[in-house]
Amino acid sequence: MDAIKGVLASMEFAKFNVLHWHIVDTQSFPFESKAYPLFNNGAYDAYQRYSQNDMKDIVAFAQERGIRVVPEFDIPGHTMSWCVGYPEICPNKTCNSPDGNNDSPDGILNPATNMTYDIIEGLFKEASGIFTDNYQHIGGDETQLSCWDKTTSIVEWQQENGYNDQQTLLYFTLRALGIMKTVGRNPVQWDEIFTLFKDNITTSDTTFQVW
């Protein structure tokens, strides 16, 4: 908490007004979810989580300094930590590296079950009660689609729908953008989504961030 507030204090002096907070990633799920408490199992340990009061405190501290806080929940990739608590929304776990200490983008969500989208929507609604900015980042980068090919149920679902991996990713992305509308937040995504789907997704659907 002190480190984040130190960054925000420095941002105020430098006149930066947006903190992009990549609050969950492959390695850990430190966001405290009361709606889906098993996500808490994806944190490094019980002492390395941000409580909802912690996060609200950061948002308030930032707002006092004229700084917006935009959270990122990267989907469908970078989600190995999601799979710890809710393996039902993930592919065959053997396709993901067990090494949560590295910087790889391991983990991808299961696009073939409605449970995945139900949990995403519930989690994002919960987050919208903490992060008040109109924008929320939903990632979209570094998706390891090969995991889908190693999961029989996903392959069968793709065959039933006539999808290859790229079409499946587009299907997932469009559903995620629909969820953002339901939640009432403007989505932000990495430029890989534009590179892959510029004929299907435009700047009227999402904001593209270049990294």
C-alpha cells in the first residue's frame, strides 16, 4: 500500500493523471473477491492480497491528487492464477506451466462454457463497485491458444461451432466486450486485439492501448 501511494505521490508531482493498475496476472490473484471467494486462493498467500478497503483507499488517495485508477483484469490470457480457485473455467491444467514465479503469460480461460462468462461478469460488476473510473482494461494480449487444442471438450465445442482458434478468440472477445457494456464500463484492450481483429472490432467498441 505504501509503495503504491508513493508512486501516486510521484505521479502528482510529475502531473501524470492515470494509474493503470494491472491488479491480477498469471502469477497471483491479489484482488479480494467477496462474490467469488475461491479467487483468493490464487494469491501468493493470505497476507499478499488487497482487501476491498485497501483498493478503495488507493482509489480515494489517487482521486485526492487528481489521478484516475484504471484496473486491468487481463483475459483470456495471463489467467493461471484464476484457475487455482476455479479450475472449471480453465482448459486442461497440464498445458499450463506450474511455475508461477516466472514472467510467462501462462493460463487461458475456457471459452466453451458459460460459467466462464458468468464469473467474468460477476467479477467485473464487483470491481466496478471499487474502481469508479469509467474505463476498465481487459487485456487480450499474449493468448496461448495451444491450450485450447489440448482440451477435448474445447476442441469438440469448436468443431460443433465451426471455429478455429482465432475464431474462438474473436468469439470470446466479443462476449467480453458485451459484458463490459452490461457492467457499464468502457473497455480498454492491448493493440494485439486490433492487429488480429481490426475488421471485426473497431474503436467504437473498445479503446486500443499500444505497448
